Amino acid sequence: MASTPTTPSHFSSVPPRPSNNNQRHHHNQNRSQHRRNNNRNRWASSSSSSSTRYYSSASSAGAGVPSAAATASAAFSSSLSPWLGGQKTQLAPEFSGRRSNRNPGKMNSGGPRAVPNNQQHSKAAEEVLHSLSNAGNDVAAIDSVLLNYRLYVAEDYVYLLKEFANTGDLLLATRTYDFAMSRATDSTFMGKLTSNMIRTLGRLKKIELALNLFEESRSRGYGNTVYSFSAMISALGRNDRFQEAVNLFRSMGYFGLEPNLVTYNAIIDAGAKGEIAFDIVVKFLEEMIDAGCLPDRLTYNSLLKTCVPKGRWQLCKDLLAEMERKGIGRDVYTYNTYVDALCKGGRMDLARHAIDVEMPAKNIWPNVVTYSTLMAGYSKAERFEDALNVYDEMKHLLIRLDRVSYNALVGLYANLGWFEEAVCKFKEMESCGIKNDVVTYNALIEGYGRYNRYVEVRKLFDEMKARRIYPNDLTYSTLIKIYTKGRMYAEAMDVYREFKHEGMETDVVFYSALIDALCKNGLIKSSLRLLDVMIEKGSRPNVVTYNSIIDAFRVGQTPALESGVDTSFQSNDLQIKHSSSTVSTFLDQKTDNGNNDEIMKMLEQLAAEKAGLTKKDKRSTQDNLYIVQIFRQMHEMEVKPNVVTFSAILNACSCCETFQDASKLLDGLRVFDSQVYGVAHGLLMGHGQGIWDQAQRLFDELEHMDSSTASAFYNALTDMLWHFGQKLGAQMVVIEGRNRNVWKGGWSTECLDLHLTSCGAACAMVHSWLLELRTTVFGGQKPPPILSILTGWGKHSKVVGNGALRKAVEALLNGIGAPFQIAECNLGRFVSEGTEVAAWLRQPSTLNVLLLHDYIVYSQPVERNQTFNIPSLGAL
């Protein structure tokens, strides 16, 4: 489906026709009977010939990009300039990236989010809705309800269609629409009903049915309106077909239609729903102004949505300020979108402020969507206690949960391992009249899988199918990931067979989940083969895919690279070009384009070798240098690394056997990012003031990122520096982080809270805290009666109670002779009397153990023309 700048020949037979009421009245009875016959088959087919649609196979240059307004007002263009220009910082928004491929689109794929239905309607329409809901899937009962009530005004039927879109009831929507259309005599009535049905089908992900209905209505005349075109544009955008939405938008002039405010809002909203870049979507705003259409609140609400996927909260603030300057009021949808962008960007403090301060100041009150978004944001940030507090707040305010908030709560409890509470909410949904859907089951399945509860996982999978709640691609990818991580390859094969039998296609989420599971088991070769297959099949890997592979190179996680794995499932005819061929080089094979299923063959082989027949290679000191090749492939495929990539790479550096290997790895990465990896390399090499000035500039840019991104960066950097003896450098980074409030835990004279720090950062912070206490003591002040260091006891560790942070801090305190002991009632708390610590700090030898030094000081930087022997992946 391509663009439509040129007019297809078949369009000449369908010009916009003027209405002729007399002729229409004469034929009403026959046409109604004809429509009733056609309606029986309208919904049976989900596709139509492309030759009868609005698009043609021809395309023109720039069809997908709207033309900017050359004569747009100077004032408005001026306000757009910071949006269309470069980033305020060198670190791209993607650096604050996600760790998972799960996103709201996937998590809510079980059905559309309920939209408040403010459509005017009669009391009878509410009675019809109740009766139709009780009719269920009984077609005869549905038709009986519609015949008995006989609604007459279009608004009542539009109200019903919007409700069916909210509940995901396709059968009720189609029967109601067919019934209304079979009795319609007025073209306005028919056009209004059809445009709303197109929107309903778009929300229900039945885009082919929507296209068929649009073509039928246009050919019959009542659909040749800006409202039908706008509805179709919106439906295309909602279903990730933005290019076709643009083509349809551009074709309106041929049919004698001029886009109006509704149409422009539809194309901007289509871009938002299709997650199109803001820089592209905002050009329609310029064009809109040039056409004489002034944007309204809906326009800006849609523009705000384009900022959500990448968490561009600063851009949202600019848009809100623009609305304020132009006198365009905000509503709860405006703030819900803003809060969502803040949550995606990890700025939970600002999200909370927007709800508690900004909204009440505008006399706008949060609703269930606002709180559900906030609860999901806290869950994503792993601030589970805050997420539960939001739920308590909703109960206090008597805000009734909707489907999405229930699903978020079930997922929250399941991730915490609180399965009794999760199942309780699962059942409560049904008792409140909200049906469990595929998202609910996915949340429970993932939670049980996280805790290796395989029996419950299988039971839920069977139960959902028995209830005719059909698994989606996320269900299958989650199950295969669970079973593969548990080395239950036979079960993974069964799920994959069913996945293929259902006709589903593998996508980036599916491949990434399987690659991550393989990496977690140390099967790096298998994961790289699958990456090769993934690219050849046209599924583009993203940063989450690569992060899993990079993280697998840590010695602490991967026991070894497996060898002796039969690669017969790899193909023989095609080989991936550019740097993705580094993976092919690694395999030393080519990839087959035949009918064999590479994933199944790989799972079969892993199942056969589960008994330990696979031999393991010993790790080489060169292994971590393969990360440079992976990073090069990311660069060539234009996959932007994020903070998780950075953390994984520095963790791999910490696992290098020698200082030289870590230096080589970071030096190799400086070619691709001289700012981030140049600073890391410089601090590792013990460079002086020059590199620290660069580090300060990098830290300045990190302040524009969310707190979780900043803390992850500081933690990874200090861990690596501490590991290689650059302890003074680690301490400088920690002090800088403390001054910038990177770690939200408390730092006071009485207590040092290390919950959010890594092991290296915690150790450096203990030294800094004790030195500060020493200054206090020598200043003549009395220390507090009790001093505490909080680490947590390891309840989230793989072995509960065996937290790595607690063990690292305990070893440090014992090593320097600090008089702290584990508290009797709290394994994650070290305590000491203030007088005892003060006496220890006054000892002359104490200062020597508290002062930190770098193992290497001011070493010479590596010359840029000096090259290291970075091995290719084929050498593995």
C-alpha cells in the first residue's frame, strides 16, 4: 500500500454526487432491503482488493512527509524553532532507555482503553445497552433487543457504538450498525453512523473491515465527507499505518473536500497513535496554520501524545507553555498525557507534582486514568511501595478502578510475588463487571514465571484458552522466555508450535524475549545465531535486544560460551550485509532462506543437549572485546545505546581479568561515543583535571535525565572504578552524585542509606560519610547516640537474604576496622554507638584507612592512531 498523489483511474467513476431527496425517497424501500442483504456479508470478509481502495501503487517524492507552511506566521514559527532544532544536550532522549520491550501498546493489547462516553443519548439507549450486554454472543437475542426497542435518533446509536468500542464487543457493534443502517433513510444519519463505526473498528484493530466500510460508504455517497475521511485517517493511524493515513489525507482534494480542523486533528492524532516522531507530526501543525485553521486543545493534546513514547517530558512542558501563551485551556486529557510522558521519562517527582499541585491550580481533578498512569510509572521504576500508595489513594478518593488499572495492579502484585493479592484482584475484576482479558492473564503468567512457578503458568495458559480469551503474541513470547530461562526446552517447543499454528508472526518482542532467555543461560552463540536470523527475517533488533547480548558477556552471569552446537539450522544461501555480517562471521556460516524453521531447530537441539552433552569453552581474556563488534553493529543499524547499554558495558569492564583489557574495551568504544565512553576511559586511566572537566559537563547533561537513569550511570561508573582500584576517582564521582541528589536515599549525620547504590558506589560513599563524621567530631560536636548504615538485607536477591550490597559493605567495615555491627532485628542495618565511632575516628591510624587513592594516576592517554587487536566474532 503506497502513496496516492496520482489519481487512480477507477476514481473517475465515483464523483461526489449531489443529494436528490425525491429520488432517494422513491427508492428507499428497495434500497433498505438491498442493504439488509449486503449486511449479512459485510463483516464476513476482512480484506478487499487493493484496486478498489483510495490508494494507488504509485508514489511521489516526499509522500510521507507533509509540506511545511512557507508563509506560516513568524511568531508561530519562532515558537516551533526549539522543537525542530537540535537537542539541548548531547545525550539523546533515548539514553534514558527502557530495559524491556513491554510497552503500553503491548500491555493493553487485550482491548482498547475505555474512553469516557459523553455522547448525548436517550434513557432508552442505556436500557438497550444493558440488554445487549446481557445478550452476550447470542445473535438472535441481540437482534430481538434491537427490534423491540427501535431507537430512532443517530445519537443513540453513536452512544452504543462508542460503548462497544470501550468493551471490545465487535459482534454487538456490527449487529447494531447493520440494524441501524437497514432502517436509515437520511444520508446525514447514515454518514454520521458510518464515520463512528469506522472509528469503532479502528479502535478494535479491525482495520481491514474499516477500510471496506469506508470504501462502501464513499461509493454510495454518504461517506464522502470530511468526517468519514477523518475517521478513516484516525483508524489508520491507530493501527500503525500512518503512511496510508497521510496518503488518504492528501487525496481529499480530488474528491472535492478541503481538510478542516477535524481532519488536521485526525492526521496529527494518527501520527501520535502511530508513534511517529514529533519533528514529522508537528509539520502538519504548520500546514494547518497556513490553511487558516487555528489549533485547539485537541490539536495540542495529540501533539503531547507524540512525546510520550520516548518520555520527552521537557518538550511536553514547552507545549503546555505554548498552550498557555495562546490562551488554549487544558483539560484532564492534557494532564494525563503530560503525566504519562513524565512517567515514561522516569520523572516521578514531577509527575506527582503535576497531579498534586498543577492540576488543582487549574481546577482540573485527576481521574482513574491519571492515577493508573502514575501507578504504572512507579511500578516501572520499581518503586512498588509508592505504586501501592497510589492504589490506597484511589480507594480513599473512591475512584473506581477500570480495566487498565486492575491489570496494572494485578501485574504489580504478581511482580512482587504477592500472588494471593494478585489472584484476589483478578477475581474482583470479574465481580465488578470487568472481564479478565489477555492482559490480565499475561500479567499473572509473567509474575508466576518470574518466581519459577511453572505449574501455575501452565494452568493459567490452559485456563485462558478454555475461557476463550485468546493468547496474543506477548503471551507466547512470555511463555517461551519463561520456559527457555528455566531450561524447559520441550515445553518451549510446544508453545512455539502452537504460536505458529495460530498463524502469528515473530516480531522484535518475540525475538528479544528469546534472545534474552538464551543469554541468561549463557548461550551466547545461540543468541547471536538468533540475532542473525532475526535480521534476515526483516525484524529489526532494538536496544533491548542488544543489551541482553552485551550483558551476557559478564563472567559473573555466563558460565561459558557453549561450543559444539550444531549449526545445521543455519541457512546456506543468504548472508547479511554490512556489520550484521559480524554475527555471520561469528557463525562462520550463511543463513538459509528455505522453509526450515530455525527457531524450532534451535530449541530441539537445546532440548537434546539439556542433559549436559554440550561442552563449554573456557572464557578467554579476549571475550569481552567482542562487545566492540556488537556495538559497531548497533551503530551501523542506527540503534541508539542507552544507559542500560552503558551499565552492561561497564559491568563487563569490571569483569575483565586485567586493567589493560578494560582499557582496551573502553578505548574501542570511544570511536562511537567519545563523550560517554571517553569520560569513562579517562577516569579509568587516572587522567587529571582535563578529563574531570569533561566529566562535569557530562554530569550536567545527566541532570536532564530521570533519576533512575542518572543513578544507573553513576552506579556503573563507580563500580568499574572501584573494581580496578581507582578509588579516589570513584569517591569523586560519588560526591558529585550526592551533591546533585542522584540517590534519593538519606544522607545525614545519624544515618547513611545505601539502598539505591551499587556495591562500588556504596563503598566509596561509606568512606566519604565517615570522613565527614570525622570532621564533625574534630570540630567539637557530639555525634548522635546511634549511627546507622542501611543496605537492605537482600529480599530481592536471587537467594533471599544474601544481598551483594550488604556483604560488600560488611566486608569494607570489617576491613577498615569500623566498630559497626549488624542490628539484632534488621539484617540490612549496621549500627554503632556514636561515642564508640567517635573514639575510633580520633585514632591517628583511622585517617589513613579512610583516605582513598587511585591505583593509576595521570597515565598517558592512548594515542588515537594506536590500535588494539579487537577480535572478530568469528574467532569465538
